Amino acid sequence: MSKSKLQKLSQIRMKLAYKAVLLKGKVSQVISLKLGTYHAIKLFRTPFKFKTPKREFPMISKSRKELIIIKELQKEIMVYHYGNSDKKVLLIHGWSGRGTQLFKIADSLLENGFSTISFDAPAHGHSSGNETMMSEFIICTRILNEKYGPFEFGIGHSLGGMTLLNAINRGVPFRKAICIGSGNSIFDIMKEFVEKLEMKPIIAQMMKTHYDKEFGVDLEQFSSYQVAKNIEIPVLIIHDTDDEDVPVKCAYDIIDNLKNGELMITNKLGHRKVLGDKKVLEKILNFMNA
């Protein structure tokens, strides 16, 4: 079977799987809102595992790969050591991403005298588990800093950007931070998630109530605009106007609450192409070297 036919078959399977998820959600909420909420929470914690694209193979092959156990989580994560410089940068991918997804940024950094450490978050890539949350991303960030840091810079994409801001707020030291396509309000993310599932809006509120009880705090305090108020270091926020996954409004809400923030808005790059844009790479290097 040709490559194009395999891709089409894969797309058809994903569409069918998505329709099945939508149907299950609609049926569950009809039976009871509690059951519908349980279904939504389980999906909210379960990332998709996509096949690693060939463009990431060079970084994988050139990296020193290491599986480490995060004792607090009782989970094993894959860590990628890319380069040998003492000028270390931590890269944090987003939801359903991989530790090598920011490979163009990593390549650019290597060419300019840096080395990177990245990881497959729990339930992502080659790491263990099927479910995870941002809180586990944050724990992994702290453990990697303790084990391999200190890092001069941190770069996070999407949920990785939210993770980076929260980690800094909890005392993980970076000299500067860069957030690309970062999400903002956790409750807004839940509302958008429930809307995509075509479930009743009340499910989002019930999800938040569940998590507030689980963590013993208002989950909104982990939103980017909230933690940004406490961050003193320089932070570069990069976001594209055509980002269909995370609205560009998030970038403005975050930058308005940073004490030492810088904003770069791009166009026609979306949520992922922004990671390899030449002007974005140049901006990142200029910001780091300033």
C-alpha cells in the first residue's frame, strides 16, 4: 500500500474513533450528568499518541536517550540529551506531543553553542502510563532540574508553556523563559474541551469542581495569567494569530500579567509551524543572548 493511501486510512480511522468518542459522551450525559462528567474527565487526562514523524528522527538518533523513574508518580519517562554544552536549555512539549517535537528549536540552539534536554511527559511518546495531567508535567520539570540542572533557559510549547510558568512559580530556577502557543485559563480549556465533545456546558463546571476537590485548591490558580503575576524573570511570549488550538487572546492575557514580559505575534503559522519558523528561531536566540 502506498504512503498516501496509508495516510488516508489513518485519517479515516482517527475520524471514526473521534465520532465514537463523541457518541459515547452524548450517551453518557443522557444517562446521568455524573457519568458524563466521568467520561469527560477520563478523556481530559488521556493524550493521543501519534506516530513520530520522520523529521524528528535525526534528533532521536543523535540524542543520548535515558529512561528515568519519577518516584513521586511511579512512572518512567524518556529523557533526550541533545548536545554537550554546559549552556543547558530545557524543552517542554505540549499535550499529545513528544520530547523531540521542538527539534528545529533544538537544532538552532545546538548550532549556537547550547545543549538541550527534553522528555516525553508521562503517557506520551516512550514514557509509561496512559493518563496524565499538567501537575505531572510540573513534577517532571522539577525533577529534571534537580537531576540535570540548573538550566539557563526553559522553552515550553502549548501545555509545556503553562507547565514552565507554573514550575518557575514553584521555585524551579531559570534565567529566562520562552512560552510558545501557551494556554492560559484552565477553566476556559475545560469549557473548550467539553464544547468539542459536544457535551453540555455544565459538564465543564462539574469537571472543575471534581479537580478543585481532588487538589484541595481552586484549579484556576494554576492558570498562566495567575502564576505570571509572581514571575520576576524575563519571559518571551510567542503566539500566532491563526492558532486554532489555543486562541491568540491567551498571549495577551499572559503578557498583561507578567512583570518582565516580551511579546511576539506571528501570522499564518498556526499552533505547530511556529516552532520551526526562521524569524521565531532568530527571536528566541536574540532574546536568550540579550
